[in-house]
Amino acid sequence: MNRFLAVAAALALAGTAHAAGNVEAGKSKAAQVCAACHGPEGNKPTAPENPILAGQHQDYLEKALKDYKAGKRSNAIMKGFAATLSSQDMEDLAAWFASQKSNLHFQR
């Protein structure tokens, strides 16, 4: 029984670590996919309609990407980009942008 609990705990922790996303992988993917419209760190959009992604909540960013891919959010450009992303890519991108300092609010 103790062995079963140890395996169950290990699997639960592994799932939690995976869900966090990999910041460095997100940085690399952002440079390939996102930087042209949102800026390298997500702070300098190239057009007013492109949102600042830096400092946004990680879970919000991940859900937004999944919604673009599923067609629940409507934007032709984002739908096209999101269609090429795996779930891991979305987690990684969300982790990267969430880890960046935002120009939207005062930084202490």
C-alpha cells in the first residue's frame, strides 16, 4: 500500500511540474512565433490592437491560446498561429510571457 501511495504522489507531482510550462522553451518559441506582433518580451506590440502579453496571468494566456486554436476566440491571425502550437508549446509560451515584467503597471 505504501508503494502505491508513493507512486501516486510521484505521478501527481510530475503532472504539476509539467503544467507549469518551460520558460526557456517558451522564450525560444516566442522568438519564432510571437515577437513579430507582440515584441520579444511581450511588451512592445507593433500595432495598437495587439495586446501586451508580458506579466499577464499564465493560466489566462494558456486558455486564450487554446481558445484561439479551438475557434472559441475569433482572430484570423491568432487562430492560424495557435493551430500550429502543441499543448506543451502553449504552456511554455504562457510561462514565458507570465514571467516577464509588464509595462502595464508600476513595478516595485
